[in-house]
Amino acid sequence: MSALLEVENLSYRYGDRQALKGLSFSVARGEIFGFLGPNGGGKTTTFKILSTLFSTEPGQVRLFGLDLSRDRLRIREKMGVVFQWPALDKKLKVEENLWHQGHLYGLHGRELESRIRRDLSRLGLLDRAKDKVGSLSGGLQRRVELAKALLNNPELLVLDEPSTGLDPSARKEFWAHLETLRREAGMTVLVTTHFLEEADRCDRLLILSRGEKVALGSPEQLKSGLGAEVMRLRVKDPEGLAPLIEKKLGVALVRVEDLLCLESKEAHRLVAPLMEAFEGQVLSLTLGLPTLEDVFIHHTGRRFEEGGSR
């Protein structure tokens, strides 16, 4: 598939703080592409640049073959944007919010009415068109936000932490709508998230930490790059025991605060000799297939929730 988005050596500073450091990546048409990282990792800055709110200097961003630094208006015509925080008037009805948004796009009359009905129907909101937005649940309000972003028939959807504040059920439902839009309308979706289970639903991920690219690839590719199994240990004396465990078992450990992590194709075979050799020293042990958090730990040496700094 051809690239809809091409980013080369993108950086950004807030005064003395370097928020992004030389990012380069591309996104194919029709992909659901995720930006995963902890708070402070650089996701929202990337979102603001790609949604045309921030400048691209230094670096280059091309969307739809257009240069973002010179063709912002033409690019905006081709995209829909959903911000992290609600941009709805809760005192107005659902359809009234969409009418006002449509006017901003220059839409009027039957054409706008047709698009409103289409997008409310797409998102299962047609029976709530006359309800005031403030009476809706958080999940339904996010769907109204998405309906607003679809009115101009965008080729690209850009969403910043769209599931913030939603319960797991509403989050799953919202993502089902995104996948339907990609499948039925051929839309490309860019989404920032700090939810690991959401990131697993993306076609590809760019994992960020402190403004830098940690890893890039499909969730399965990223996880398969580790050992087939991951063991996590909590022990009484991580600093003292780590070298002893490495020597005894002939393995390499990654220490993350009080946690010791081991990647191995046969980690399960090490459980018995480990418990026997260090009886009374192991507080807890978990064994499982690699997760995206394990990928983050592998590349940064830090836990996911603590990987960024504001």
C-alpha cells in the first residue's frame, strides 16, 4: 500500500525541554496506526503536529503527498480530528452539535442533513439525535465526537487518547467502530494511546518514550522479538540476588526497580531450579507470553507507567 503519511527527522521543543527527538516513520493508506507511550512520552505533541496545530520544524511531514508546513488548509480538508478532551456543547442536542460542526465545514441544507443521518446511523446514534449531549454516557458522547469528525468525509482520522475516561466496555465498543470505518470506508486511522490493550488492536505501533522512538512494528512482531516466554520476579534483595541468579541459571536479567525480568524460549524450565536455589528469597513469580509492556521494558529498562517524564 502507498504511504499516506511520511515523517522524516521530526523534532519539537517546549523551551528547554526536548519533547520529540528525530522521529521518522511512515503510515500506509488504510492502516490503523498507533502511538503508544506513557504520559510525557511525546504522543500528544506528535498528535498536535499531525493534526496541523503545531509546526513541523525541524523535520518534514507529508500527508496525502502534501507538505504539512505549506499546505495545511488542503490537508485539513481531508482529515477528521478527535481531541482528548470533549469538544461538545452539552446543552445542545446531538444533531444540533453536528449541524454546527457541518456549518464550519461549509455544509448546509439537505447535504448536511444527509451526512448527519448517515454518521449517526453508522455509530448507532440515530435514536439519540434529539437527546441533549449532557444526558448521554461518556461512551455515547465519544461516539458523537467521532460522528462530528466524519462529516467532511475524511480520508484520515486523527485521534488523541480517544478512550480517556471510558470504561472497558465503552472503550471496546468505540474501537469496534474505528475498525468498521477502516474496513467499510477505507479510512486511515492515527491514534495515540497509553492503554496496552488498545495498542494490541492497531495494525502497527510506534512506541515512544521521552520523545524518542523505542520500537516500530506490528504488536505481534514487537512481542515476538523477545523470548517466547517472559518471567517476572519479585525478590527480597533485587540488587544482591540479580547477579547470583544470572550466574546460577546462565541467563541475563533486566532489573526494573524491585522487579527482575527474564526473556527465554524455555523460561518455564527455569522455575524449579530457581525456586530450589533461592528458596525463601523469591516473593512472587509470574510466567507468560510477552506483552507490549515487556517490549517497553526490554528497550528502555523502565516500567511503562513510569517511562515518561513531563
